[in-house]
Amino acid sequence: MQLTVNIVVLASIYALIACGYVLIYRVSRVLNLAHGELMMLGAYLLLATANSFSGNPAVAIAVAVALSLTVGVMVYVFLMRKMTGEMVLAAVLTTVALGILLRGVMVLIWSAQQQYPGQALGFSNPAIALPGGGRISTFAAILVLMTALTYAALFVFLRFGTWGVRMRAAGQNPLLAAQRGINLHAVYALAWGLSTLTGSIAGMLIALDSGLTNTMVIIGLKAFPAALVGGLDSLVGALAGALIIAAAEVLSIQYIDPLLSDVVPFLVLIAMLVVRPWGLFGTREELDRV
Amino acid sequence: MSDRMPRASGYFRTGYAQEMALTKTRLERVSLGAFVIALLVYPHLASPFYLDLASQVFLASIGALSLMLLTGYAGQVSLGHAGLLAAGAFTAGILSKELAAPIYVTIPAAAVTGAVLGVIFGLPSLRLRGLYLAVSTLALHFVVVYLGGEYETKRGFSTGITIDTPVIFGFRLYGGKIWYFILLAFAAATLLICVNLLRSRSGRAWRAIQAHETVAEALGISVAGYKLLAFVISSAIAAVAGALFAYYRSFVSVEAFSLFLSIQYVAMIIIGGMGSLLGALLGALFVTLFPYLIEAVLLKLPDAQSYAGVLFAVNYAAFGVVMILFLVFEPQGLVGIWRRIQSYFLLWPFKHKPVAGARK
Amino acid sequence: MTTLLSVEKLEVVYHRAITAVQGITLSVQQGQIVAILGTNGAGKSTTLRAISGFLGIDDARVTEGSVAFKGRRIENRPPNEVTRLGIVLVPEREKVFPNLTVAENLAAPFAPAMSNAQRREREELIYQFFPRLAALRARIGGLLSGGERQMLAIASGLVCRPELLLIDELSLGLAPVVVEDLMQRLVHIRKELGITIVIVEQSAAVALDIADYGYVLENGRVVLDGDRERLTSHGDIQEFYLGQSSGDRRSYRDVKQYRRSRRWYG
Amino acid sequence: MRPSIIIAAALAAGLTGSAHAQDAYVVGITAALTGPPASTYAPAMEALRIYIDGVNARGGINGKKVNLVIADDSAEPSKAAANAKKLLTQDNAALLINASLSSTYAPVVAEAKNAGVPLLFASSVCPREVYPPANEGQFCTTAFASTYDSRAALAFVKDTAKDTVKIGFSAMAIPLSRGEMEFAAKQAPLLGMVALPVEVIPPPTADYTPFATKLKDGGANWVFSWAPWVTQVRTFEALRRLDWKGDFITWAHLEAEGELKRIKDGKFFVIGANALFEDNLPIHKEIIEANKKAGSKYPPEQMTEGWIAGMVIEAALKGAGWPATPAKIQASMSNLKVDLKGLRGGPIEWTKDNHFRTKQFYRVYKWDGSKIVVAKDWYSYDVK
């Protein structure tokens, strides 16, 4: 039982992070390798607001969320916008560079200390006993719910929301989209905003659940095989991928060798790349986008 | 005859001999000579610290050249370069630790390991391109590092494998100067190998593949074969660089081959300028010295010591910024800048070559 | 009759190196259907693209001349702005979003602000122009037939409420009967919405029987223009576009002769 | 090939500004001030800096100032190697200090040996070489000591536990921590405990629960963790979330004091060699004072390690006199006794063949209801 809980929790962590990769890739064909850093930035933003708005957590969280959204938009407007029309690879490397920059800046501002935004907000994190003997910490539970919520919202938005449809359109054929009066920059900015938002939420919840250090980045990196295994341009894929990776990881911890949990995601990834490079739910033509 | 042609009127080859010649004009020969002399004199003037810097640059150049071959010319993106370096280093380390193998055995062994890994790293490239390929190499990097780490702990080298000074025919290869020249020699050799590879059939094949795989295939180039070849050669060289690193620093440990190292190498070829060996060299120089530059500047500021704590962070950030600046404003890298200056003088009073703009 | 669109000495350069059209001048009057004729590579599509605007990825720009819409300079504006000004292009290929349903294809385009009533009315109108689409609402664009695709493309173009509709190679790869049908629909649409239409065609015959005015492009130049009567009656057009030969077989010399004579209209 | 000239120029430009003798004791430090493990080393080095500033303010040592040159290696071996080279050749450091991950030891040791400069490990794990018989060039002030810590911890478990102990171990996936836990896992049975296989946890882990689950399922009623703080505390918290009732003993890193107050769990024991600030000794007040004055961003209770290092360095340099050659400093270090004024159970004493300390003292703290209390007062092991 506990095993399933662990898998679900880890899966939703990865899923919540992975959907950020998918959103951006799907719309602009750019793989955002700074996602881990942006996620961590979100967590640190919460820490900052927690310290400045100590007393009323609601405000702190709201502000942090709003900030992370703006951060995402700004990243596009001030940086990635310049990379539109460049080689996709160049764009990807730009995100890598952005990541390095962010990492440096975050250490400068918040030092490398272990921090507890949960404490700063005056939250406690009691464990909840589930029917069937499993237990789950409050924030882990919230995270699972959040993930479900986020995905539901994204599905609805992309299927029925005008801008959602436009995002998909822009992803399929930017030129035609532009000729149909869709402002590509707006769409891309939106994608970056949403992706950073979801990532940050993941970051915040992880930080609330088990503290915050500057190693969180690597969690973002581990979530990214999930996105690929599922297929970089499919949300369903991200969900499935996250589940697979999480299961592989937890089971290898339980039954094989805990150490493996570090490489297992990437082993799964390699296997997938060899068998079905475009991922479980990805569309095949993506492969030729270089 | 052609030597005497002034540069301004452009340089025209009048025979195959000149095609094959490494240097084209007298000016090139002269400046090259000057450069070589400078390199030979340098260690006798430089303090040990600057000697070390130079040696680091040479090490980096070897790695950067090999990556440039793969990415800049054959167009195969790799984020696993650090993994290859690690493989080389560990081959050297393990052989010299377990079998007390001498350096002239371990280095070739490292090359072989690299070549084999090259095939493995290369296999995905037969199916994958661009991002997906990059990702697969990334994944392989993690696997290699994991294995290395396992070896370290299993054998109880908890603080990394220390390698004692290599000895060739009773002569201890020890001290900054010696290693300066060893690394210089290897770097030069690598450069020559690359230049010649690129002038040969394989070089042309790689360029074709980079330009357009399908067309290359249609031209009768065995794309798969040449892709693998690119991976094998590049990996072998990288592995040798790793082994050299192990000997130069006289230790091996996985922590030395983080993902960041791979990124640094990619940064080198970007900042230097894709598709140019010269670029690889410039990039290696820049990326290696950059942190020390920042450090020097920062420590010049008043109350320097209190910055010491943030130095790494500042470095990190600055490195990111520089990378971004190059990617956004100078996609052709240092070489691009250099070329522009050059062609400005070449073509004066005209603005630019008709096709120059189209060059990607 | 007012001039809606006027193109002056247009010159477009791709990749900062390749000149595609050089000094094209043409003007479109309010309410007209204008045909731009010419063989492959004559610069027809480039002209349309230049009017509707380029993206960064095209790496192309208008280097000389001007494009004016209702007296307003619009060259080198991004496509979405041009569209919002009222010029909509139906491109030659990739004209619909393959993974969006027909309904979504019609929902995606930017529509100027209007009340729900207007919007519904608009939709009605579009489905009225192309009843077929109503049946296909749920089908994804990629699975449509050539004709249906063309309909959807035009329909989704109309969603943006253009004053000027540019259609590139409407007849490409379609059965003559389908083309004929579409052409008639265009005439109908023009009448209903009172919009101006520019069609680019290789097959002059199709174009000329609905066009009021036409331009003939060769190698990025306008070599001939005039209203339908003038063009249809023009010998060279009959010869080389409508493919009617005037009786006796002609020798290669005469063809050269034609080419020389053609320069007159350049 | 014209850029060759540029390169040559660039290199030539580098030639200027080589080392020059200074009128001060030069102490070179390569430390992980940033990077993943920084939270352990950065505060210590901050403390050391504050301490030495204080010494200089008091007129220095033997009338000479101490010039502390700190280089950040962010726990990267190759950076550490370059740092060491620079500190030794460029800044002519007469004493080298390593405060970084064990993976940086190999290169730094090599450099120090070649330069004949004594190397002090401060706040970083003590390498085997400093235990008797000690390598003449290496010294260590750091509180924790592999093998001894495990013995002390297991001894404590033995006499606190009432019923039979089934003990689990959690290590971080770094060689050192793994090695220590493996050792402990071998020791435990000798003390009549049931030892579970060691849980090795990769450094950055999104969720520690899976590992905790395994420990709990293993039926452990005690868990011992000797690893960086993050791993220790997150394992514990994950265990508690799983409603695990057992006792948890772990090493008292710098963070311990603050964390005990945060966690407030009666069965969470920290074993360490440093006195916590709860004792509120005069020296503690002194540290707090200095910390406040320097406006440090680290809490004072994280400064003990660095402070001790400072005291030792001061003593060593005083003993070496002026002018201090590396040899003289090494000599004075090889015969040194520093009273730590209660920061530890006893003095740090170095002899010819023991560069660790002759006696290693331990103390166990825990939280009871309202405050931190001593669960087991100073007990010591002879180091030989």
C-alpha cells in the first residue's frame, strides 16, 4: 500500500514538473532545460514572500504564484523572444545558459542554506493515514491533488479555451497561425508563463513538504525523462511517463538497489529512445524537428 | 608567386600543392611561426600558476576540438562529453591502479575505451536527431558517471583514485613545464588530426550530413557509417583528454566530470564559433580563463575577501550571461567576430560579400 | 471606385541574398476580384506573402518599394498585424491546422471584437457559404480532402473578417469541377460580404472567368495587365495561358519573337 | 591564422603579476563555499574569517597580520586542484586549508605535498592520513571522525535501548558516508544488535519516503544516519511521516542545534563532539558577539567548527614564530595543544604521529519537551 502511495506521490511530483517541459515544447518546439531552475526559483520566491508577508500565508502564496507567472512571461519577453527563428538547438542552449545564470543568482540571494518556507509560513505538515495502511504527508497529498487539478485545467484550457486552441494552432503551424491574426509572441509568452507557473507550484509544494536547498534543480532534471518517455508534445504522455519513471524508481529502491534510483530514469529513457524515440504518446514527426 | 599577392585583392590558389598546404599566405606562415615561438618561450617566463592555466587551456582545447568535430562539423549534438572524458580518466586510473600499467599503455587504452563508447553513444544517432540525440547522450553520461562512482566506492577509493606520477623509461613525468609541453603536444596533434580529417573525404561527408542528411544519403554518402565514425573519433580523442587530465591532476573522481563540464564544452564550441576549429581553440581559451578573469576583477574590488563567498555564484551567473550574449547576439561566436573584422578589411570599401549574409 | 491596396515597385529579398520579385507594381480596387497570373517562380506567391507579411523564420523582407492598404504603409509588418488590419491570406499549402478539428480551425483565428450575436451570425454565414463544413465539424483538418481543406482554409480566413482576401493557388491539385465550384462560391462570398479578393493562379482560364482585372508576372516582373476583356482577347495570353492556338503551327522562331514582343508590356 | 597572435598576446598578458612576498602570515583556503554541500562549509569558513579578523584586530600573531586567502571550489575536484596550485604558487600560502567534499582531497593533498606546505582539514571530514601513524603534512580539526563516530553512536544506542535493537542505517550516496555506514553495519552485530542493510540515498531526492518505507518495512526500531544533514533529517522526517515510532540517532552537524528546536522530537538524538550553544559558555557568548558584529548571514551556532579551526591556526602560527616557513608551521603543528575553552569535551592535542587528536570526546543531545538537553555527557575514546 505504502508503495503505491510513494509511487503516486513521486509520479505527481514528476508529472507536475514535466507538464512545464511539454507546454513550452508543444508550442514553440523549444526544450526548456532551465525548467529545474525556474521551479526552484518559484520555491525561493515563496520563501521570500513568506518572510515579507509572514502572518498571512494566503497572501504570501498568492504573491509568489503571481510572481512566478510573471517571471515566466519575462523570460520569454526579454530572452527567448530573441531566439525565435534561430536554430532550435541555439534556443535550447540559451535555456541552459539561463539555468546557469539563475542558479548563480539564487545562491547569491538566498545562500546555499537549507531553508523551510513551511516554517516561515507557520504551516505544520502532519501525516495523514490513508485507508489501507498507507500514510501521506499533508503537502504530499496537496501536491497530488494539485497535479490532478493542473492537468484537468490544462486539458480543458487547451481543448475549449480560445487561447488554448490558439496555442495548439501555433504549435502546429506558426506561420499560418500568424496569418490567422494570432500573435505568436503572446502565445509563446503565455506558454512560458504557464510552464513556469506549474513548475513553480511543484517547487513550492516540494519545498513546503521537505525543505528547500539549491539541489532542487536536479529534481527538475530527473522529471525531464518523464516528459520524454511520454512524448514531449503530449500532456497525457507526460502523465504516463511520470508514472512509469516514478514506478521504476520506487520499485528499484524497494527491491533492487536504492542507488539505482539515480540512474533508473535515464535507463528507462534510453530504452524508450531506442524503441520508440518519439515517446509513448508523442507524434512521430516531432523527430525531424531539429 | 601567389604568396606575394597582397591580401586585399583576395587570395587565389594556383595549384593543388597550395590546396594541400596548411598555411596559405606568408603572413599566415609568419604569424604561425611567431605563435609557435611564443608557445615555446611561454613556460620559461610564466609563473607556475600561469603555467597551470595554459595547461588547462590545452586540455580544454583537446576536448573542445573533438566536440567541434562531432557537433560543429558532423552536426551531431552531444551533451555527454563529460561522460567520455570520465571514461578516459577512469580507464587510465583503473589500469594504473589495478595493473600498474605505464602511461604509454593507459593512454591508448583510454582511446580504445573512448572509441567503443563512441559506438554506443553514436548508435542512437542513427535513429535520433537534434534534441533527442542530445538527450540520449545526456542519459549515457549519467550511466558512465554512475559506473565510475560505483567502482570508486566498491574499491574504497572514497576520496577519488590518486594516480602516482607516470614514468617513461625511468624518466618521471613530473612538474608544470613537462606537462605543459606534453599537453601542448597532444593539443597540437589533435588539431592536425582534425584539420586533415576535415580536408579528407570524411570531412566532406560530415559537412554534407550536417547540411542535409537525406541529400547526403542521396549523394551516396553512407550517413550511418560516417555518423558513427564521427562519434568514434571524437569520443576517442575526448577519452584521451580525460586520461591526460587524470595524469596531469594525478587523480580521478566522478565529481570531476559533472554535467556542468559537458555544458562547458558545449559552451566552448558555441562561444568559439560553430563549424570552426579555430573557434574550438578560442572557445576553450575563453571558457577556461573566464572564471579566473571574473575572480581577478572581483578581488580587485575593495573589501575583496567578503566577496570570496559569492565568487562561485557570481562566476556561475556571469558565465550564463556570457553564453546568452553569444547565443543571442553573436551566433557565429568569437570566430564570427574575427571573420567580420577580417572581411571588413578584405572587402573594404564594400560592405559584405554577396553570400556572406546567407552563411549559417 | 477607391484603391484598396496599392503595391509600388515591390522588391523582396530572401536570406539577405536572393531577390525574388523586382519592382512589381499593382493596385487593387475596392470590391474587385483581381487575378495574378504567371508560371512557376514568377513571383506570384512571394508578392502575396510580401503583402500579408513575413515571419522571422522566413528570413525575407521587402527591401524596395511599398505596400499600401487603404493608403496606410504595411510592408514588413508581421502577418498577425496585417491580418488585423483586414488582409487575410489563404496560403498555397499547409492552409489548415492538421491536428485541430474543423470547429477548432474556425475557432482559432483572431476575430475582431464582436458581440456573441454577431459571432453566431458570422458562423451561420460561413457554414452557409460552405455547408459541407458543418457536417465535418468534428473531423480534424489533416483528414480532409483537398477541396474540403480549401473550403476550410477560406472559411477560417473569413473568420478574421477580412476586407481583402488573398488566395494562393486555389486550383492547385483540385479537380476542375471542384475548382469551378469554389470559384463560384468566391463570387458569392464577394457579393455577400462585399470584400475584395485577389487570387493567384497558374491556370489563367479558371481565374479569368471570375476576375475583373488581371496581372501577368514573369521572372518577378509584371509583363502584362488589364481587365478581363483585354487579357482574354490578348494573343499571347490565349497562346500561352489559355492554350488556344490560332490555327497554323508556329515555329520556334516565333516563340522567340513572342518573348521579344512581350518586353513591350514590361 | 592571425588570431594566433591574439592568443599569444592573451597568454603573454597573463605572464605579468606573479607572486611576491608579503609581510603577513598567508593562509590559503580552498572551500566549498557554494554548490550542493556548501551549507556545511560556508558557515565554518565565515566563522574562521570572523575569528581571524578578530585576531588581526587584536594586533595579529607575533605582531604580524594573518592574510586569509579564500578560494571557492564549489566541491569540484578540478577547481580545488587549480585553487590549491594558485594559493601555493601565486599567493605563497604557508598553510593550506581544505574545507570541502572528500572528492577534493586527492588533488589538494598532491599539491600541498609537492609544495611542502602543511594541509589542515577544517570542517571537512578527516582523512585516514591524520590518524596515527599520521602523515607528517596533514592535520585535521574537524569534529567528526570516521569509525570512532559509529562506535560512539552504537555504544550510546546499546546502553539507552531497553529491548533488543534492530538498527537501520541511512547513508548519502557519497563514498565517505557509505563507507562509514557499512562499517557501522559490521560493528552493530558485535554489540548484539540486528543490523539491516544500509540505505544509500542519492544526494538530490524528490521524496525520501520510498527509502524510509524500506527502513520501516525492515522493522528497524533504531536508525543511525551518518551523512550530510539534509539526508539525515529528511530520512528521519520521512520515517516519522510513516508513523515510525523508533529512535533515531544521527551526527550533530552545524545545523543540529537549530534543527533540534525545529523538529522537537524526543526520540531524535544527535551525537557530536562540539558543545551546543545551549551550554551558553563564555566562549559561546564571545562567538555570538563577534557574529553579530560581523553581520554574518549564518546563525552563530553554526560557527563552532570554524572557530575551533581559527583557535588552532592561531596557536600553530604563534608557535611557528616569524618569519614562518611552511616547515616551521608544520613543526609547530606536529606538537600542539589547544585548549578549546569548552567548545569540545577536551583539548585538541597533536603529536608527531597523531594529527587528529589524542582523545576524541562525544556528547549526545536530544529535545525534551521544552529545551535541548544532554542525553549522555562527554565520554571519550583514545585515538591510537
